[in-house]
Amino acid sequence: MSLWTRITAAIAALAKGEPLSAVFDHLRTPPEKSIGFTIAVIALGAKMAKADGEVTRNEVMAFRSIFSIPKDEEENAARVFNLARQDVAGFDLYARKIAAMFGPDHAVLADLMEGLFHIALADGEYHPHEDAFLREVAKIFGIGDRCFRSLVGRLVPGAVPDPYDVLDVAPDAPMAAVRAAWRHAVRENHPDRLISHGLPREAILLAEERMAAINRAWEEINGKKAA
């Protein structure tokens, strides 16, 4: 059974009149968390796509840069998107539901934030309303300012990533602390760890991109300290 077929089944299981956001209350363990992750990205993305005042074709198509949607599953993906747009619940409810579902698993929620950044930037502009939206979601997820700055630095065109933000350490931290932070970040973001959480392939690809950024940050700081 494909991911999208399972998502359709999960939505169909909702009681009559229940909003899409209620689906998170029924999803707990792998592989169900892959359903929750996918619905969360689409639902939060659908609501964020309206944050700058309009939903553009590029923002809708941005889901294709995150999720591999087979031709015969496009209708199911569109249904999730439309259900989220129609739900009267605010984006904060969706964010709290998914945060409660995964708990304090920083790496998983960081993956979700990256997906939202990709959608926000799909139209080539990082709108102030989108920034406010993403900052509020990050706050609900328990993602700190330094991690958020790291996402902006890595993903927003023209922004320059601070290697210390990427590793979530202070610029004056001793090298031993930086090395420990790097090792912790590698361990937390390792694809095998995320696979064990039952996340979809798309989340693993986002984690691999972040791993590359983590290693670049370590190399940059290590090079500066050695110079």
C-alpha cells in the first residue's frame, strides 16, 4: 500500500464532520508517523501558501520538490491540500498536533521546517508574512532562534549561513564543545535514525542535505581554529 493510499485511508477513517487536523490524534507509531509527517507538511504548507496573500501555482508545485507524487496519486495529494485550506482551524493547531505527535524530536521537526521553507521560497520571494508564519511554527516546535537562523542562512537566497548557528553553539565556545555539538548533530540527523522513526523517503533526503551543511559548518570552524 502506497503512502498516499494510506493517507487517503486515514482521512476516510475520520468521523463525519471531523476536520483534517483530527487525523493526528489517530496516528502514533511508525509507519503511521510517515503519514503524519506528510499531512503536516502539506497542511501547514497550504496554510502558509496563503500567508503572503495568495496561493501561487509555484507554491502548489513546490510540493513536488519535496514529495514524489505518482501521477495516479495526484488527486489524493490535492485532496489533502484542499482539506487543509478548507479547515477553519488555524495553522497553530496543526503545528501543535504534529509537535505533540513526535514529541521533543528536534531532527524530525527540523525536517518539517525545511519542507515549509522550500514551499515559502517556491515563488522566489521570502515574504515577511511567511517569515512571521515560520517563526511562530518554529516557536511551537521548540526550535530556537539559532536553529531558525541556520535554516534561513542555508535556504533563503542571498543569506549567508553562520557555521556556529548550524551547529547550535556560541561563537566563543571552546573547540571541545564545538566538536561535541558536531558529533551530536551528526548522530541526531543521521538518516538511519530518521528511518527508524518511520518517516517518508522525502524526509530522509532533507536530512541528508542538512547533514552536508552540518559537516561543512564543522569543517569551516575547524579550519578557522587551526589557522
